Amino acid sequence: MTHLLALALLGLGTSLWAQGGSTSSASGTSNSDLKEDHKDLRGDRRDLHQDLQDIRSDKRDLHNDRTDARNDQRDINKDQKDLARDRRERNQDLKNGDKADARKEQRDINRDKKDIAHDRKDLRADRRDIHRDEKDLHQDRKDARHDKRDIHRDRKDIHRDRKGK
């Protein structure tokens, strides 16, 4: 009987010790988990802030690239009008027999052609930049959405850890 009583007390003591140990280790784990959740939350907020800065920067770049593209298109239109006017004047000079003025107009025509080629090259580069900036803006917005979702999850985890669920 004494042996049974001793065995029962040892069993009860062991189970109480195990429960007490698991409670303290669970609170230690919970506290550590809470710290990790706070750390994740700070990191996600920092990432969100950086993504929002990137979005503003990309919007600014996109606006500047679109402005450059419009200006290049305006220059192309202006140069094409100049080219047409110079051709008319050159043809008129040739009709009148004024070869010196026709040569001068031909130089203007060649210059206008170079300007048009240069402006078209700039326009292609600006459109390429616009496309890249739009892709980058899309990716930054996507990252910001993910960061907001992560922040929400981290706050939920912190709430659960505090409530002990």
C-alpha cells in the first residue's frame, strides 16, 4: 500500500511538474513568438514605406518620360513641316534657276532629316522608358499590397499571441 501511495504521489508530482514546465516554456515560446511578430511587423512597415517611396518616384519618372515623349513628337512634327517647306523652296529655286539658294535649301533639308531621325530615336527611347517605368510601378504596387497583407497578418498574430489562442 505504501508503494502504491508513493507511486501515485510520484506520478502526480511528475504530471504537475510537466504541466508547470510546459506552461512556463509555452509562455516563453509565446513571448519569443510575440517578439518575432513585432519584429516582422516593423520590417513589413519599413518595406511598405520603401515601396510607397518607390511608387512616388516611378510616378514622377513616368510623368517626365511622357513629357519628353510629347516634346519629341512635337519636334518631329515641326521638323517635318520645316522639311516640306524647305523642299518647296528648293524646288521653287530650281525652277527659277537659282542653284546657290537651292543648295542652301538642300543643306537645310539634310539637317531636318537628321533632326527627325534623332527625335525618332529619342521618342523610341522615351517609350521604352515609359514601358519599363510602368512595369516597375506595377511591381512596386504589387509589393505594397503584399506588405499591407503581411502587416495585417502580423497584427493578427500579435493579437492571437496576446490573447493566448
